[in-house]
Amino acid sequence: MKQHEFEDIISEFLDNELSLSKRKEFEAYLKKNKEAKLIVDNTKKTLDHIKKLNKVEASPDFTKNLMLKIGKNKEIVNNKSQKKLKIRFLGLSNLNSAFLSFLILAFIGVSLNLVNNLMKNKSVKIIASDKNIIPNDLNNSKLNSTSPIIATAKDSSDTTKSNKKKVNLKNKIQFVKDKD
């Protein structure tokens, strides 16, 4: 007999519902396996303790009260599910949807303001006019749209050393540790 077969028929053995041949096979298994015998003895003791317990009887109104509580819980669950069925914009509550709309409008406003400020900048107009982004009637008449971008915008990548004069401050500054 294998362990899982043993576990399946313990209750039938304790209830005395096994056939004679199965009962003899089960008892032979118990003699060979002391651990299985211990399991059966502990199960038998547990069932005896349960039988000795006093019976607890429920009040006559128990079923009625239980059904009322179940009904109340169903109402609570139904109310929560109905709240979830409200139509939402992008899955957001009304307050969050309003906040998102405000952020989008603020982003658009800031973007338009930045573009407007950039278009006021002279070098950007020349670059944009060279690329034919700005229509000719919006271009400033003083700006020459055929002039190269390099001539109108200062080169910020100039890495040449400046020809600054070195100042000799040796006689004009005296440090604390300098001793004459």
C-alpha cells in the first residue's frame, strides 16, 4: 500500500466501513509502518475529543439574522459596484479629468508664449526665413533673407585665446607668508 492510498482510506478504517480484505491489508500496512500507526492513533484520539465536546445550539433566529446580514452586505457591494459604473473620462474621476484638462491648456499656453518669444528674436527670424518657415511679408524689411546665418548670428563656439594683457601684480600685492 502506498502513502496516498493509506491517507485516502483512514476515515473508512476508523468508521469501520472497509471490506474484510481491505481491512486486513490496512492493518498489515500499520504493522509495517510505525509512522502510519501513529497517524491513525492521533486521528482516533482527535475524533474522541471532538465527540466529547458539548453541542452548541444556535438561537432560533440565527438563520434569519444571518440572512439579514448577508442582504445588507449585498447592498453594500451593489452600491460600490454601481459607483464604479459611472462614466469617466480616460478612466479618471471628474476632479482628475478637470485637473488634466487644465494642465493641457496650460501647456498649450506656455508653448504658444515660448514660440512667440522665439519669433521676436532676430537671429531666429533669419534662420526661419532661410528655411522658408516664415512667410516673406512677416520678415523684417531690414533683415536680408539672403545673408548667411553665420554673418547674422554670433558664433558661440569660438575657442581662440583672447589677447588680454598680463598684469604684473608682484610689487602691488603682498601675501601673509611673503617675507621681504
